[in-house]
Amino acid sequence: MSFTLAIVGRPNVGKSTLFNRLVGKRLALVDDQPGVTRDLREGEARLGDLRFTVIDTAGLEDATDDSLQGRMRRLTERAVDMADVCLFMIDARTGVTPIDEMFAEILRKRSAHVMLAANKAEGAAADAGVIEAWGLGLGEPIRLSAEHGEGLNDLYAQLQPLADEFAARADDHTPEIEVDLDEDADFEDGDEISRTPVPTAAKPLQIAVVGRPNAGKSTLINKVLGEERLLTGPEAGITRDAISLRMEWDGTPIRIFDTAGMRKKAKVQEKLEKLSVSDGLRAVKFAEVVVVLLDAAIPFEQQDLRIADLAEREGRAVVVAVNKWDVEEHKQEKLRDLKEAFDRLLPQLRGAPLVTVSAKTGRGLDRLHDAILRAYDVWNRRVSTARLNRWLSGMLEAHPPPAPQGKRIKLRYMTQAKTRPPGFVVMCSHPDKMPESYSRYLVNGLRQDFDMPGTPIRLTLRGQG
Ligand code: GDP
Ligand code: GDP
């Protein structure tokens, strides 16, 4: 399965240079129908072991009239819509211009996968521009020199997991085949640059229900499935061995990772326990939102804690659901105990929603649905750079950073580099000297002041220059 990459950006940043480098002589036919692809070039690209189609929004260099911006916008939008992933390029020597910001805006709204390249980055003259590029809020800029062929490794490193994701998605349409989510090849935090605020049939919200055997995972999935129509495709619900099911849940298109099939294959109990851990692991990697399903009678067992912690470390949004609530007699006290245990045993998931349900009767499933959507929303949250920096100066004033060996650590600038989960970058002096406690102070502050309960928050410190 191949995919399409569009290189977009204002004229003269080096798009064609990169295009030529990726394509070499393998240029595809260009449609000469006026107005159709005149401004778009297409080629078969190679990068390491990756093969893909690349689109270049060339042909704009000549446009000097007032309508340049309008044309650029339309052309970019078309390229973005044609592509699976966009490489947005800026000129690191010039730095970020207002037109670049306009592009970033289009891409944030329109493209599921955006990578950012700061080109012409050979040499120190580009350093300031690369740092500025962080502020576009499109993740870590790839330092690139299209002309000298530098930074292609980093481009590969960002592209490769996406390529895997596209391949896995294509495989979804094959019924009864278990998608082999190779653990090594799976998407890493830093590669998550997509944002999909509203789940659609084409891009359903990916949910995994994890928990120890007998927690009620199959019952829960069946209940949701039984009450809702299936969305599309032969993979949906027909066979219990399918790896994922597509359906609509209260109007939300979802894809739910179903571990039931694999579990049923296990013959002996011992094997079953082991399988359900690696099973849960795959499910977590697959998911956007992880539902940790507990059995109310035996909540927060070692295995539950492990999988919840894993979900946090993998940067997934987490919702904790306590099942079999129908047989619980002292609901009030039980709930209080559960909340207390949750805070104590899973402090890394502070504020994550805890919902009581009965998979058997269906009670509470509407609240679970809402909690999932809220968690997804928080996971996608983005805070503007201006707001963040106002916030940062308040935090610094309230509680100044330490001065190890008499040298005060200066925090200069902060920006949100990514979402899903929210990731922030602080430019500072002596990042290696920053104590963990001060980072925690900032993370907890972010969580509280920007209303991001439950979601993992990443904070990266960067030295400047
Ligand atoms: P496009 O309009 O975005 O397609 O830009 P081009 O690929 O035509 O490049 C514009 C100019 O930037 C050309 O003069 C290139 O030689 C130059 N250029 C492209 N990549 C680099 C680079 O990595 N470093 C430097 N210094 N110049 C580059
Ligand atoms: P899984 O191993 O996590 O998939 O768990 P199952 O869905 O197979 O459920 C294990 C057992 O718990 C079954 O006997 C279910 O009938 C029972 N069960 C599941 N959900 C509930 C519930 O909400 N209430 C009650 N009372 N029993 C449940």
C-alpha cells in the first residue's frame, strides 16, 4: 500500500529541490490539461525503503500579481486534499513569515497528518529559524537541507511510522486477517502529529477496551454493538476474530479494538493471562482512547495498573470504567473507595474520568460514551502560543525556577508543539539542570489552568543555541 505526500509551502522555500531529490528521474506523467494539474507535479518518490507518491505545488514562482495568495491557498488546499500526509516547508534562513502562518492555519484545519520541515538548514544561520518554526504548533521541525541532502534521515524517521499506519489501515479492509501490529514498528509519541477533532466514518475514533480476563470486555463490546448499527465493511462484527469493529455509537463513528477473538483461542488459563497482556499492549498502541475496564469486585489489580500505566506512557487518552456495577450493593461507599484508590495507585492519570457501568444491563454506557468523547477532546486540546507565554510568566513569577550553582535557569519561551497528547516545548538555558520538581510544577499547572484532566502531558526542555 502506497501513500501520497504533498510538499507545500510558499514559493522559494525549496519544495522543488526536495521533490527532485526524492523523485530523481522517476517523474510521472504530467497532465497537461489546463487548470487540472498544471500547477501540481507528481512523481514516484523513494526514501530509504519507502515508496510513495509525492506532489509538488510548483508553478507558483511566476505568480506575482495580487491574487497570489488566493491562488496559493486554493492550490495548497487541493494538494492537501489529495494527500495522505503533508510536508509543510519553511525557509529556516528567512524564518517564519505571515504567509507561512497562513499555510500553517490551512494545514491545521485541513490535514490529518502534517510534518514540518525547516529547509535551508545547513549551517548555523538557520538556527533561529528552526526555533521559530516550533511556534507554528505543528510539532518538531525537521532540520532539512534539500539542496545538500541533509536531514533526510529525520524525514524518514517521521514518515516511516505513518507509512506503517497507512499500511495497517489498508489491511483493515481484509476480513478475518489479524493485523500484525509489530511492536517495534508502531507509532511513537513524537510521530503523532495528526489531529482529528471530529470522528467521521472515514476516520472513526479508535477505542480499545482493555482489562483483565473476565472484566467484561466482550460483554461491553457486544452491548454497544448490539444496540448500534454496523458502519461498513466485512470486517465489522461478522467474525469474532476480526481485530477491529467499526460501528456507530450514539452517533459517533468508532473503531473498537476487539480482543475477544484472540482470547478465545487460548486453551489454558496460564496462556490466557499472558495473551491478554500482550493483547492489551497491542490494543493500547492501536487506540486513541483507552478504556480501562475494571471489575467492581476486584478493582485495581496489578494487571489493571500495568495496563493503565502503559496507556499513559504511550500517550493515550484514558477513561477508567468500573463494570458490574449492577451487583454492587453499597454504591456510595464503593465509589468513594474507588476514587481514593485511583488517586493513590494511578497518580500519573490524575483527573482521568471514572465511570461506573454495567455492560450486562447497559446502564451507564451513555455516560461512558460521553466520557470517551471528553477525554478525546482534552487529548486534542491546543493552547495558543500567546496565551501560553502569558501563563508562563505568571508561573515564573509565582515560583521562580531554581538557580543551581548560583546560575538561574532562564525559561524564555513556550509553545505547544503537538496534540494527541498535548506536548509542550520550553526554550530555556541549562535544560539539563532543571529539576524534575519544577517540570512537574509546570505540568500540573498546565493541567489545571488549561483544563486538561486525565490526559498525558509531555513537556520538553530545549536549550537555545
Ligand atoms: P520552491 O519554489 O519552493 O519549489 O523552491 P525551489 O526548490 O525552486 O528553491 C528555491 C531556491 O532555494 C533555489 O535557488 C534553491 O537552489 C534554493 N534551495 C533549495 N533548497 C535549499 C537548501 O537546502 N539550502 C539552500 N541554501 N538553498 C536551497
Ligand atoms: P472479558 O474476559 O473481559 O471479555 O469478560 P466477558 O465479557 O467474557 O465477561 C466475563 C463474565 O462477566 C461473564 O460471565 C459476563 O456475563 C459477566 N459480566 C460482564 N459484564 C457484567 C456486568 O455488567 N454485570 C454482571 N453482573 N456481570 C457481567
